Amino acid sequence: MPKFWTGEPPKRCGICKGLINGAFVDGATSSGVWAYMCRVCHHLYGVGLGTGKGQMYTQSGRVWVRSDELPTPSLSKWLVK
């Protein structure tokens, strides 16, 4: 049975302050604090998904559904050439 985000979803990532677009993680960071993170920041600073690590939510219409898998974001725009 799917689980849903019941509160107001975050509008911005707690780390980079970018807009949340389609998915976010409510999770622990490598520094020990928890944050609402975009997929890129979770990839860079998160500690994973699961109990004690974090949960990812993806938008499905007007609701946010908990997902068990985190698609790896494209980091190419962040890499120095």
C-alpha cells in the first residue's frame, strides 16, 4: 500500500534553495542533520534511503507518493570540464 506525504510539501531544497520539482527527499545528511532535499543534493549530501536514512517522495498529480528508489540525477551541469 502506497504511503503519502500528508503535510505541505517543501517548495525549496533545504540545502541549495532550488525549487523542488517532481521529487524530494526527507532525509539525513552526511553532517548528521535532516533536511528536505532535491535529488541532486541528496545524491551529493544524503546518506541513503530507508529507516533512519530518509524517504523520497515523488509527485503524482496533486499528491506526493513515497518511493523506495531514488533515480540518480544528472550531475553533468555541476561537473567542471
